[in-house]
Amino acid sequence: MPVARLPSVLLLFDRGTILLRDLDPGFDPSAIPGVLWDPRVQAYRTPAYRHEALRRELTRRGLPFSDDVRLPQPPLGSWSPIELRPYQEAALWAWELAQRRATVVLPTGSGKTRLALAAMARAGSSALCLVPTRILLAQWLHHIGRTYAGPIGCYGDGAHELAALTVATFESAYRHMDRLGNRFDLLVIDEAHHFGCGLRDEALEMSIAAARLGLTATPPRDAAVAERLVELVGPIAYELTIGDLAGSFLSSFDIITLHLDLTAAERQAYEGWMTTFRTVHAQFRRVAPGASWEDFARAAARTVEGRRALEAFRRARRLTAFTEAKREMLRVLLRRHFHEARVLVFTADNESAYAVAREHLIMPFTCDIGRKEREEVLARFREGALRALVSARVLNEGIDVPDADVAIIVGGALGQREHVQRVGRLLRPREGKRALVYELVSRKTTEVRLARRRRAGLAPRGAAAV
């Protein structure tokens, strides 16, 4: 009677990695990409996100294996029908054609969350949704609860509740993925552009989920970051910009750029700080003409002159963030629109946001307020009891800001990505709506060049930036 051959490889999940045990003496796992010897446990190990690739490689080599990685899946609830717009359906189809491992790029306000709900419903498997902030955590739980009949887990904002469908903040996922990594078949990554640069990438590396859906309005343009994101999430399978959808599925909008002068005292201070900065920066550029800003910052931090230059640059940026002319123009614009529209004011930093709040008695919407207060503020804004909000960064990503008509961008710090997200806050469609964006730019400063770059992100694909 023939004896059944025992599996030559046993696969086990171990704190975000896959261990290879019970190996045949003639098998060398180090020949498989990503598999390394771990002398601490006397076994070969590979990151959990390579689980499916490892299975395929073992099968290709004809090596039998026993896979004890995946924990049993708890029962899933049922989904209500989810209607999609044509471009959302096209994006979902593109993701499925990419073997359900890809990134979808859609502008703010175009319904990326709804697309993700449809993807989870169509996949019919356990899913972990990752979001960057506690505000978005509550928002995703709310949206899922409207279309999904079943328990919803939550990791973040003090909660540690596990279910077949779970939402977690990036930070909580990073801290707990060693225990969550073998429980889900699908990862949904909101604001996926936060990954790919090393910070918290391990949260994606430690999950075995073969299916992955990345969502972003602003994909990374740095080649190294983009390549890393392809490895962790998948390639871009579908992409539309604000310019592609404005006027049809998003509200039409107008942008008015107002160039404002510095006062004599501001100009003197600005030029003094920028002269200090430019002297050191020019010396660095002569030595390293192809270097990035990050390279300069690292090099400058090593010398007294370099640190002085960086501080001078920061002082110049703080000065232009909220000048006297911007103060006066903001006063004029608020007086014009306060009673006829709902206004969002965006600043470069919290210091400027609180200054605006004090001067104009506008509610600040910052990282310093708790979830309950945030919900109350948005509800009052929706009802019209609050006519304006001011924020530095909290409103940039993903938060539903209902019925905003006018945005006043006093200052920015994060470039094209931030600008696209801010404009997108106004573009949730409403019959007859045409949004209005004011951008305040200090004349003859670095803001002029930055403003020109920011606008490139609003053009339709293939359109030239002007």
C-alpha cells in the first residue's frame, strides 16, 4: 500500500510574516525572492504580503505545501444594492481586470468611498479598510453601516473591535497588523498616497491580503515612491482628474487668483530671510545640481549656516502665510459671501487658522477638536447655523463638507496634492451649483511659482498647464 507523501513545506503566519517550516533537505528557500533565513527562530521567513506569490512559486516548483496561514473567516453580512455612476463602474471593472490588486485615482468628491463599498460587496470576502484619520474612521463606519447588514469592526479612536468587515486608522493598523494580518482577504487603502515612502509601509507588508484597492485623488509622482506603491498596493488601473468630471459629475467651478503686495516692512523682512536662505541654497546647488529639497535639508541640518538658512526659509514662509494684505482681502471676501454662501477658509498652518478664527469669529476646524465636537460643527454647517469654517489641514482629505460653495485659500504648505484636495471639497454636485475658489498669493514671493504648479493638478488629463 503506497504511503502518502507528507508536505515538504509548512507555511505559518508569525507576527506579520510567513515562516517556512518542515523543509525537505534538498530544498533551498533562499532561492525564492523575498525569502530570508532568520537565525533567531532557525527558519526561513518572508513578509506576509508575499504570501500569494510564495504559494505560486512553490506550486511552480512542484513542491507540495501545507498552508496554515489564513485564520477561519467569520461569517459576512449581506450588502444592499449599490448604484454606481458610469465612471465608477468603469473604475471597478478596471480594478477587477487588474486581478483586484490596483489603485484607482479619482478626484475629491467623485465617490471613491462608494466605489470601495461596491468593490467589497462584489468581492464577497473579508475586508480591512485603512484610513488616515479618526475623522475618516467615523465617516467610513457610517457609510458602510448604510449599505452593509452585519457587524463592523473598528480599530482606532480607542476601539479594538474585530469583524469580517473592519475599518482601522493607519496608526492602529501599524500597531496591530501582527495580529490582524492573516484575517482579511481584501485591503482597501483610502488616501493611498500616504504609503510608499517608508512611513507605516509595514502595515501593508504585514497583511496576507492578495486583493488590494488603493484610493487617492493625488497619486505620488516621485518615481521611487510610485514604484513602491505598485509593489504594496498595485498599479494605477484607472485615473480621472477634476477637469475630467467638472460640469458633469462634479460641480463646475471658477478659480480667481488674487496677487497681493507685501507691506514695506514685510518686504524688507522677507528679502532679508530669503537672502540668507538663497546664499546657502545656491552653494549647495552648485555642488549637487540634481539634488532634491530633501537632500538639501539633510545637508543643511549638519552645519550652522545650513540650519540658519532653513530657519530663515521657514520664517519667510510663515510671513507670507498670512500677510496684512491677505488679512484685508479675507475681510472683504467674507463680507461679500458670508450671508449668501457657505465658506471654507484654508490656511497654511494652525497658527494662521486660529488668527482667522479670532479676527472673524469663524469656527476653527483643526486637529485639536474631538470627534463629538467635529460632528456637531459639520451638522451646524450643513444646517446653515455656521456659515464658515477655517482649517489648515484637517479638511484636506476625505471629510464630507456638505453644501460648501466658496473656498478662500489664504495659504498652503503641501503643494499640488493639497490644492486638488481643497478644491475638491467644494465640488460635491448640487443642482445649479457653481463653486468659487479664491486663491490669495503674495506677489514677488515663492508663492507665485507654487500657485502655478498647484493649478496643474486641476487640468483634464493631457491638458497643458498654464
